[in-house]
Amino acid sequence: MKKVLLSIIFTLAILVGLTAAFSTAVSADADPGWPSGYAAGVVFAMTNANPGNAVEMYTRLTDGSLSFDGSYPTGGNGFQLAGPPDPLGSQKSLLLTPDGKWLLAVNGASNTITVFKVNPGSLKVVTQVSSGGILPVSLTISSNIVFVLNDGDSSNLGNITGFNLSYNGNLYMIPGSTRWLPIGGAQAFGQVKYDNKGEWLVVTDKPDSEIIVYPVGWDQMPVHNPVVTPQTNPNTPFAVYFDDYDNLLVVYVNQLTPTTFNGAVSSFKIDHDGSLDAINTDYNGQAASCWITGYNGYVFTTNPGSMSISAFSIKDGSGKVSLESATAASGIGTIDEGVTNDGKFLYALGPAAGIYGFKIGHDGTLTSLNGGNPFGATQFSGNGFAQGLAVQ
């Protein structure tokens, strides 16, 4: 009897072990083929509506599909000077903090920033504060320091202004943090961005075709006299991305004639004084290459002028960029984009259509999650002025 009992216990132990091993393998692999219904992350999109800007929240399931959670007013108004597909002319108008607790949104027409607390399946407004300038278009964060890029207008210079993000989600402007930019005007600047270590702040100046680099001091504030690097070929730097080695990747519209374009990505090392050491440039032959994101040795640009997404590799850590596919995805007009924290999925915002999703292959290839059709996003379908995407 004792032998039988021991045999049964031994058999059960084996079964439990196999079950645990299977469960661990599934959770570690997070195979997109696993049935949907399991929450894996979240995606946010901003309607940029005027009046009544709002953020839409979607739960991301393990298979990449999106489940609409709700639409949450920011309390401010979006900005719509330029028509679709690029009303704000910027990247990162919607910013999710690295810990996923807070979501920050710009209200371009209201000159304000709204902070949401991210709850499971919902958002709650914590505060709305002045952006410290005219027409906020882009946000960046390092530790608890947030900087906003204010585009300015014909009567007001653009600027960057700093804030402290408190433990409870309040946003406090830092006295003396404003740094004035050389010009002002809607769509003048594309992005403000910290590097991975919080040592540099980079701003792209589109009409002057310049990259502005601010060294950041011991007090976490940018210096008053940035280093400005003109860009000629390619031209019109729009947005930036820092890879894992803090190489600076810049995407360019690169307009050759009034009707021809050849989008490009350039890579740089930022020198100790803030100057840029060029590594290389590669071109995709696409029109209106403006937005850039990346993960694990690949970067992707959205090119709404060509209705495509391009894939570049930066795999060896040297910062050298190389075109992998000019049309990794095609037939879709997308702007803001983001890669999930696990690097498995890319989402891109179609201002008048919805959110497009793609599985990222190990070689940087993109496979549509829904035959190229947009996921839901019906709350702003037809609006055409949506801008801003944040992905977890």
C-alpha cells in the first residue's frame, strides 16, 4: 500500500512539474499565437480634437489585438492648423512614463499639458498645467524631469520648458528652466528628446534644417547656449531616437524638389561638447519620412507621403544604419508609431483610420496583425486630426 501511495505521489509530482514547466515556457515566450484574451500591455492614442481633446485607451492582448477601454477628455483643446495627416508636426505629443504610471498629453490650442493616472482599463485626470509657452507639441522625460517643446507662433519664439513630475502625478514648472529657441511658428520644431542617460536634450528645427543639442548640467537643467548643427543633405530633420548605445538616429523628410523626396535616417555620436560626429546615412526612397522608433537593433520610419513604413537595422552597436526594407509595410498612411516593451509588436496611428498593428520578426520584418486593416479606433475615425501615440 505504501509503495502504491508513493508511486501515486511521484506521478503527481511529475505532472505538476510538467504543468509548471509548460506554464513557464508559455509566459516566457509570450507567443503571439497564444489565444487572445490575456492582457499584455496598453496602447494610447490622442484625438487632438478641437474642441475637446481626448485620449483613447486600448488594452493590448497577447496576440497583439486591441480592446477599446474608453475615451478620456484631457480638459483642453487639440491644435489643427495643418490638415491631415500631420496637424501638430511633431513626435511624442503623448508620453507614457517609463514606469507606466502616468500619461502626459499636450493640448496645443490650450497651451497646456494634462497628466493622467493610468489605472487598469481606465485613465483619470490628475492635473492640467500651463506649458510655459505657445503651442506645446512634444514631451520627453528623464527621471522625474519633464521637458515640453513649445512651437511658438509668428509673434512668439518657441521654447523648451522643464517640470518636476511628483510622486502623485502633479506637474510643477521649474523656475528658470525655459530655454528660448531661435524662431517660432506652427510646425517649426519636430521633437524634444532626452538621451538614455539624461545627459543631453535634442531639439529638431525643421525650417532651418538644424539639430539643436543642449548639454544637461549637474542640476538636470540644459545649458543656455546649445550646440547647433546645420543639416544640408539630407535636410529637414523631423524626429529622433536613441538606440541602446546612445547613438542618435535622426529621420529626415529630405525634400529634393517641390515634388520629389528621398527619406533618410542618419546616425551620430554626441561628442563631449554637444557637437555631432556623423556615423552614416542611408535612404529609403520614400516621401514624408517623419516618425521614427526602434527596438533591439532595428528602427522603423513611417512615410505617409508614400503610404509605407520602412525598416532599418543598427545591429552591431556601432550606430551604423542600413536600410533593410523601404516598404516593410505599405498601403497605409501612418504617422506616430511605437514598439511594445517586449519588442514583439509595432503600432502606428492612421489619423483618419485607426491604429495599425504589426508583428515584428526577428529580422525586422513586419507582418500585419489584421490584413492591413486598422484596429477599432472608431472614436476618432473620420476626424483626420488625430496625433499622438503611446505604447506599452
